[in-house]
Amino acid sequence: DNRALKETGERSPRYPDFKHKMNQEALWIDSWDSPKWVKAILSQMDEAAAKAHSDPNDYSHAESPDHFEDTEKQEIPPQW
């Protein structure tokens, strides 16, 4: 996740927002060809990270196993 580094100027604004750890494939969030699911997933991740950093002893944001979906029949998006 290079978004914070781009905001502080440690990375060029043209640098990708994310790079895949294994194959170095780049992803820009606001690009015209970004998959539609990217912004929704990142929003959820950012909210969870904000909750986790607000109080390190508060585990109420942790998901219980009941909240997981059965993805066996769903198409899984590529991992970034």
C-alpha cells in the first residue's frame, strides 16, 4: 500500500497505489481500468485499520466466523 507514501512525497505521484508482492503487477485505484471491487474492498480495509489503531485493546472490530461467506461458488478476484 503506497498511498500514504505518495501523500507524504516519499513516492512519486505516478507510482502505483499497490504492487503485487510476487509478480510486481501495479494497481492504481483511480485508474479507468481498475476492477470495480477494488474501491469497496479498500474502503472496508481502511475502516478496519482505523478501528484497530484507535484502541489496540478493543477487539470488537474482529470478525466472527459467522460473518464469513461461502465462497466455494463465487469467483475469487486476483490477489493484490
